Amino acid sequence: MHSKRSPLLIGIVIALVVVAFQALLVPLFAGPAAKIGPRDLPIAVAGPPPATAALAGKLAAEHPGAFEVTPVADANAADALIRDREVYGAIVVAPAGAEVHVASAAGPAVSALLSQAAAGAKVVDVVPMHSGDPRGTGFGAGFLPLAITSLLAGVLLFLAARSRVARLAGLTTFAVVAGLAGAAVLQGWLDVLPGDYLSVSGVLALFALAVAGAMTGLGAVLDRGGLALGALVIFLVGNALSAVAAAPELLPQPWGEVGQFLPIGAGATLLRSVVYFDGNGGLTSAIVLGAYAIGGLILVAAGRRGTARRTAETAPVAAESPEHALAR
């Protein structure tokens, strides 16, 4: 009786665990997407001090907590902040009428939000999206497959490569080739991204190494449990909080900020900064990706799983006496 109940009980437990995981996963993806809105979104207001002070006060009263306002003297100063990625856009008070300056390259969702709030005012796109991807949809869609393949590469290198040297060599080779190939496809084939080819390749290579290295490293020290942890945190949670198609300040906090400390969010931010803003605003993201990449390589070098597993597999054969071997 006990032998018949055990498989039934195992099946029920598995079903309940998966449903519980689903109950957590659905809000993780649907929650941030359903609650998109500005939260301390950095913008500038440009014009004479009395006018900018009045406008900043009006924004704070009508949209409490939505905007973090920086007053500047004129439109040129506002545009400089936009290009430096200090702000996402600006409201310019001028004698001819108000203007709204945006940067669709910093996030189409933010520029659309600010443009809609302009209420008939002239909209100036200071840093527009590339002509090959005017709505910015190709940016996010092209970035996600690299995350998937980098995760897969990290898993396969842990499972197939038994030595630390082989894993390190595989990770390095994958990162370089993935960066060069990814940039070639996104720029030369699909024309989704502008910018310098080698710079784009470098960003994609760093991102690939961050994801793949972290996965292989976690596997090297925690075995298959490490792979599960990496897939959960780096890919599932990281993708949900990445704000690739929006902006971190549009997600519920602190989740928008948390997403920028995971590889997918940091990689998307760094790629935008390098491609459209001459690297401005990308330093923190570069440090985050570098930390994952270096940390992963250190874990791979320190991990003993491959060596230990091989030793465990060969030890019984080595210890077997010739008499036992012949008898078997």
C-alpha cells in the first residue's frame, strides 16, 4: 500500500509546488507591467527662474512623487542634460510657447509619456531612435535572445566541460564570438542599432560573459542547484525587472532599481548609453556587468565540481584489484 501511495503523493506535491511557483511568477511579470508610471522620473524645466519655479511647483502638486525636477536656464542646457543622461526630457518655457524635449533613444515609453503630457505643445526629439528601429521595438526584441543563449551557454559549459581550464576557455570564446556576431546581426543585417561596430560588440561580449560566467560559476560551486538559482534570479527575475522597453523609473520601486543590478537590466542600459549617448550614464551598468563577469570567472576557477566529479567516477575503477576486475 505504501509503495502505491508514494508515487501518487510525489505527483501531488510536484503539482502543488509548480502552482505555487506560478502564483509567484505571474505577479513578478504582470505586476510591474500593469503599474507602469513615472516615479521620481528625472526631467528638467528650462526658462526664467520664476517660470520654472512655478512649473516645478505645479508638477509636484498635480503629480506628487512622479518627477524629479532640475531647473536650468534655457533649452541648450536642458538638451545637454538629456544627452548626458542626467534627465529623460525637459519642459522648455519660451516666449513662443512651451516645448517638450524628449529622447526616444533613452526609452520610447518615457518619451511617449512626456509627449502625451505636452497637451499640444511642440515636441522636440533631441536623441531619436535609429531610423532602422523608429519605435524601439527591435532593441528589446534583439536583446532578449542574447540573454537566452548566454544562459544556455553557461549551463552547457558547466555540464559538458569537466575541467576549470576548459570552462574558462569556453566562456571567453563564447563571449568574444557572441559579441561580434550579435553586433553584426543587429547592425549589419537587421539595421536595428547605430554606432561603432566594435563598441557594440564589446558591450554585447561583456553582457554575454556576465550571464554565461555567472551561470557556469554558480554551477561550479553549487552544482545543479546553482544553475536553478542562476536561471531564477538572472533570467526570470532579471528579465521581469529589466525595463528594457521602458525605464527603471517607470517600474514600481524598489524593483526598477533592483533590475539595474541584474545583468539584463544593466546590459540594456549600457547598450543604450554606448549606442546613443556616447557612453554617458553607462558607468554603473558597466561596473555591474563587470562584477558578474569577473565574479563568475572566479567561481569557475575556485569550483571543484568538474574535478571532483571526475575523481569520484574514476576512483572505484582505480581502486579495484586485478582479481576483481578479471572476475567481473
